[in-house]
Amino acid sequence: MKNEKSPLTALLSLAAIAGNILFTLWILYNIINEGFQGTTIKKFFYVTLMALLTVYAFLLIRNRGLQYKND
């Protein structure tokens, strides 16, 4: 059975990708605006959150590419 994607699912996927990228840029802006100052724990959580969001956005983009390739 072919995996068909509804327009709503495609829209939500694009919104998730855009939201992740926008949120990553916003966090990066806040880090730069603070001058990379903060406690070690705060810096660790910034880096961890940035890595998770970047990987998640990459996986979503890759998944969309694989779905288009299979169609």
C-alpha cells in the first residue's frame, strides 16, 4: 500500500521544520546577545538544545526528501 500524505500532514511537517529552524535561530540570537555569558550548566543546556533541534530539523527535512524521492 502506498504511503499517501494528506495536505494537512504536509503543512504540519513544513510548519515543524520552519518552527525548529526559527527557534534555533532565536536561541542562537539570545546566546550571542548575552555575549556567551552564563553558568556552565546554562551553556551546556544551550548547546544540547541546539544540537537536538538541529538534528530533529535535519531528520524532518531528510524524511520529506525521501518521501518525494519514492513518489
